[in-house]
Amino acid sequence: MRAIVLARRDIREHDQMISFYTREEGKLDVLARGVKKMTSKNSAHLEPFSVIDATIERGKEIDHLTKVYPVQYFADIRKRWEKSAAAGIAVHLTNRFLHTKERDPQLFELLFSWLTYVERISTFVPLFLDGYILRFLVHLGFHPTLHECSVCGTSFEEIAKEEIRSGRKGCLSPAQGGILCFSCRMTEEVSEGDRVAGIQEISTLHLMVQGDWRGLETVAMDQEEETIVHFFVYHFFLFHTETKVADWMDLFRI
């Protein structure tokens, strides 16, 4: 069974529970006996975000991991701390918000394709992690409104024309679910997380929603624009999952 390792946790002196995400069965929690022993052949292959082929023995109360065959270790991710930190956060959040045995092959492909992309690129920027998290939220049904104003319905094309014509920008509002045109930005009550944003930031979010990793790689933004995009993704995540999660960008501000 092809699986992506999401997490591992100790349960006894030498045993661990391994959380996988599989194409065939979704998330599984499997007992790996003796995996913490120095002589264990499986331990090195069970690090988070590794891809493996796993043989599982079904049990009455809990399934057991019997064999592991390495498929993709993502060596370049592991030797570069920015990539490794981002991949760790991605699988941690994926694990946290999924229920066991809910099959979703598209979600498997989303995580696998993103990890493959991060392994390949020469320069990693935290914006790519925001891209995965937003695309993950979209897959779960939390889709930001980016094609029109969330309040009055003015199209993104009209909002962009207004910015080009007069320099007046709309904003990104996590609480409202997406973008606001300039008029609604001036009349609506300001919510926590709202930030003035223009064509560049909104266009970048479009790429994230589509899971267009290659397109995202070509984006040229300054630090302020990247901060606005991240701020929206982070607060959109907090608002719609109703979960307190530390700002993952703090790891990259060292």
C-alpha cells in the first residue's frame, strides 16, 4: 500500500504509532512494533513526509505494520532546513485535520505532488508553504472568494481596472471570505486580518487555489506583498478552521 508518513508517536518503550496517508484508504494509524530499537530496519524509512510501500496486518482493535519498502525519501528536502521545516508543517497540519479511513485519492496526490515540487526546486521561499495550506483548505471545502467582491459582487477584473485607473486598491478580508472592492473596503467594518491588497497579491492567491506550483515559482513579489499574502492565508486558516495554530511563518523569521 503506497503511503505518505504524516507522524509517529511513542506508545511503549520500543513501539510507535505511525500515521499514514494512503491513496487507497485515506489516513491510517498503524502500530509499528520494535521500531525504536537500534536494530530496527524500518525506523529510517518512517520519518515524516517519507513515501513508502507498507504491508499491514489487520487486527481486531489495531492494525500492525509488518513490512516497509522505501519509495521516496526526499533527500534534498531533508538536507535543507527551510524545505524540511515547511514539509514538516505541511504533514503536521494535514494529519491534524483529517479523520481516519476517509479515502480521498486527490488529497494524496495533492500532498505528494507538492512534496515532489519542493524536492525539485532550487530556491525555496515560505510562500510555497502558504500555497499548499490554502490549496489544502480549498480541498476541504473552504474556498476563498477571489473572482469577485465578497460583499457586492464586483468582478475581480473591475477591481483590477479601478486599481490601474486610479491606484485605489481593494483588500483581502479573511472574515468576509475573500476580496473586497475599494468601495466596500471603505464602507464595511474592518475585521481582524483585513489588509489592503492589489492585483499582484490576489493573482498569487489564484495560483495557490489552483495548486499551480510552477506558476507560483515564477511570481515576483516584494517582501510587503508576500507578507500580505501570508497574512491572508494564515488568518483565513484560523477563521475557517476555528483552530488556534501558531504562525508557521515564525519559523522562517530567524
